[in-house]
Amino acid sequence: TTLFRSPRWQTLLCKSEAQLGFALLGTGDSDAALRIYLSSVTRSEQLVQKRPDSKDLQHDLSGIYIGLGNVLSKRGDKFGARRALEAAIQIARKLVDRDPNNAMWQSGLAGYWAILGEALAAEKAPNEALHAYRQSLAVWEKVSSRGQSNPFWETQAALACFRIAILLSQVDPTNFREMRDMLLRCLTMMNRVKASAVHTADQQMLLRSHWLAIDSVGRR
């Protein structure tokens, strides 16, 4: 019907498809998840083409690309996964360029860089992963410099510092100073989070791992 062809309903359908794809992947049905995500990407791209000035539609599309990248990664399609993640980052960067004071766009971009970094690290591409995590940290620092940070975002920035330190140990193992600096920055951020919010179990585990890593680097 005409109602279901309206942009509003099509947008809701895209989001529903993405949620369904995520659920299907969780059940282990990557074939069905891939079909759903590809359908969602196609539908979302068509909506963006019809309304190219809509920031919300572009943001939705970037998130769907992230989901698609996750599915492709689970299926062992590393090249396809990287292309999907890079497409998400490209969209997110354009959104940030258009509205640099929007904390949501900034946090999305930082998160996408971290997801790409994780994927690259899993591919045994530490130099590229290091670059991605540095990009993620740079965006988080911009958000924090404007006083727009929160405990969750600061935890993500701390995790980026931690990942950078670990990757440095692989690509530049004699660079103890930067490794230690990154780990100390990580710990400082997590202590601020501790002062402002109750730690989740994951955050507590992260803090303990940071202490151990700092102690290990300090002995070198």
C-alpha cells in the first residue's frame, strides 16, 4: 500500500531489518542475517538518495553498515567486512564535518574507528589497527575537550588507550615510554569514571587488567 511505501515506514523497516539481522546473527544463522542486512542496506541507501540532506538517515545507514561488517567478519569475509566498516566511517566523518559540535556524531565516529581497529587486530594487521585506534582516541579527545564526555564515552577512550599500548608492544616493542603513557592515561580515565559512576563488572575487569599491564611495562 501507499502507507508502507512512505519514507517514515521505510525508515522503520530498515531499522527493524537491522535489529532482525543482529538477532539472527546471535542465533548463528549468518546466511539469513546477511540477507537481511543486505536488504536493509539497499533500502537505507535508497532513502538517503531521496533525502540526501537528512543527517538522521545517513546516521542510520552508517549503523547498518557496521552491522553488515560484523556479519561479514563472522563469515570470514575480511575484505567485505573492512569495506562495510570503512563505508560506515566515511558516512560518519561527513556527518561530523557538517556538524562538528554534535556529540552523537562524534561518538559514533569514534566508536566506528574502534570497531575497525578491533577487526584489523583480529586480521593480524597491527599497524592498520593501531592507526584506527589512534583515530578513535583523537575523536574522543575532541569530545572530551568540549566538556561533552560521560562515563561510558570516557571508558571507551580508556579502552582505546589500552589497545594502542597493546598494539605498540607488537609494532614498536622498544617504545616503552608511549606504551606506559597510554596505560597511565587509561588508568587516569578509569579512575575518573570510578569517581563518577559505579563500575560494571566489565569496567572492573578492565581496571584490573590495566594495573597488571602498567606493572608489566614498569618492570621492563
